[in-house]
Amino acid sequence: MKKSPDLKKIIDFIGRREFDPPSDHICLSPFGKNRIQTVRFSDSINNLLPMEAAKLLNPSLKKKFYADMLEGKLLSYQLLGKHYTGPPRIKPRGPMIVLVDTSGSMHGAPQTLAKSAVLAMAKLMLSQQRDMKVILFASTNQHLEIELSSRKKMSEKFLNFLLYTFGGGTDFNTALASGLKSLKEKDFQGADLLFITDGKSEVSDELVLARWRKQKKEV
């Protein structure tokens, strides 16, 4: 599982890679277009003063307009703004919260496969110094979680955790509510949620759905 290209694609995809401007290379430049600094003479028609453009409506002043343009004497706005001279910084990929279905239908091979995938993902996440939380869930109010980070290395405790299972039915309301609660924690703000299950994920609790929609708008 650790060598699976599909798992690696998931790890690489999960966790936003947003681009930041290189703040240490910001300067005011004529290439920026954020604000007007002054009025100047130029041959540019992009930032003309309205009074210059009005000359084109008058047949006698039209010739003067073109003469001024050739001589670089058109009154124009000079715009300045932030200009980024360096390459953008890429934010490191973020954390992940994995919700693993351990209901009765997952017993046997499906659950073994799911937890093997979680173990392989955990090793990859830790190698990239990214935080990860695993939440096992099944029926209503059945959930158990463990947190992994560069500060909390892979251990026997995590392996024992993966051996745990609930059985019974599947309640995705409980699972999603647990994930949303984790998103409020400092280390997991902005994390991606990954469901691992053998069934169709149906969330029927309107309150949980409302919290989910609100969370999606905030990130």
C-alpha cells in the first residue's frame, strides 16, 4: 500500500497548495495599476485624461491629438502599485482528517484494506511533516480518534488504534460532525476531510449539513 501510486496521488492532492506573493520582493513600480500617482505627458492612450480623449470628437482638435501623441504630449494618468519581482511562494501542503468506516459491512477484507491505506497514508504524511487525524466511526455517537504529527511520531499506540473496530450500522452524521469539530482545532484548521467507506455517504442531519456548508464557505 505504501508504494501505491493512487495513494500517493491522494496525499499529493489533499492539502491546499496556495500561492503567496513574495512579500520580501514587493516594490512600487510603474507596472502596477493599483493607484494614481500623478498626471504626466505620454504617448499612451490607455490612461488618457477625459479632456484629451474629447479632442477626438472635434475635427480640428483631432489633428492636434495625433500630433501630441507622436510627440508624447498627451495628458495621462501615471499609475503605480505593487509589483512582485520574485517567484511566488508556495504554502506547504496542509493537514488531513481521515474518517474510516468500521461498521459491520466493513468487517473483513474491506476494513483491512481501508486501514492498510490509512497506515500507508500516515507514513507518507509524517515523512512530509504534515499533521493527520484518524477518526474511526460506525453508528450513532460511535467514534474514536487519534492524532498524528511530527511531534507525535508513529508508535505502537497508533497500530493498536487501527485494530479497533465498532461494528453495527453506519451513521455519517456522527462522522461528519466529528470531522467538523476537528476543523476547529488549531492544528487542523483548513484541513481536508477524507471519507473511507464501502457505502454511499448520506448525511441527513440538517444541523450538521448547515455547519458543513458554512465551513465550506469559510475556507
